[in-house]
Amino acid sequence: MELGGGFVLCVVLLAAVVGRANAAIYNVGDNLGWNVPSSVDEYSSWASRHVFTRGDVLTFNFETEKHDVAEVRKEEYDECSSNDPIEKSNSAPWNTTLNSTGEHYYICTVGSDCSSGQKLAINVAAPSPTTPPSPPMLPTPRLGNSATLPTLSATLAVLVSVAFAVIM
């Protein structure tokens, strides 16, 4: 019996599950949500307590029609301008996956909210390298050993089932 395809598929699926488990979901501002803060440095203070990596998700919770969120370039962030946003949402909650490393800038474009401190700048790092999971130790099939082959097949079936159950 050849282990190649099924075994490799199982290891790949398990590695994908581990990779997804490492992504974090951040509620921007925690309990404050995405609102005008009491101090202009509240969002920068919030961001300084976290390490953002590619694949993480930011969730902006705000009251629709009172606020919005726009991802902008640094110049627009500095000027609280949104003439050419990278992305913008008027409905909450808004989730964005951090797909690229480097600086990311977000502002509220409603009234003077941005100049009152409703703006967020974060630095996104590459995820730290992780070691893929070691393949489980499986019995080596031997010719003439009829008990090993069913055990090997059952073990592979269990591993693939677990991988699919975790992903779904």
C-alpha cells in the first residue's frame, strides 16, 4: 500500500489548521469600539498593546450612520482626509483581514471624528515561522502481516476525518 497521496493530504490539512489557529481577531478599541475617544491618543495606546501579524483580523464595531471606517494612506491619515480611501465601510461591524505587512491606517470620515482622535495606525509584521506538525508515527506495513494494513488504513481515515472536522 502506498502512503503518498493520502498521507501528504492529511499533513497539509493539519498544517493549514495550525496556520489558521495562529491568526488573531482584534476588536478595535476593545470596549470603546470604533467611536470618538476621550483622548486623542487612545487608539495609539490600544495598538501599542498588540502585535499584529499578516492574517490577523481587525473588527471595527461602530454605530452605523454615526461613524464609518476608511483605510487610507499615511498622508490622508495625517490630514484626516479621505479623498481616495483604499477601502471604506459605512456599515458595522466591519472586518478586515491584514493581508500585507507594513503600516496600515484607518480613520473615521464623519465630521471631525478623525481630528478628535478616531484614527488608528498599526504596523503589521510577517507571522513568525512555525514548524509544521510532525507526521504521526504510523506502523510500517509488511508483507504477510495482515493486521498492520487495516490498522494503517483506520489511522489514516481517523486523521483525515479529524482534519476535515477541524477545518469545517
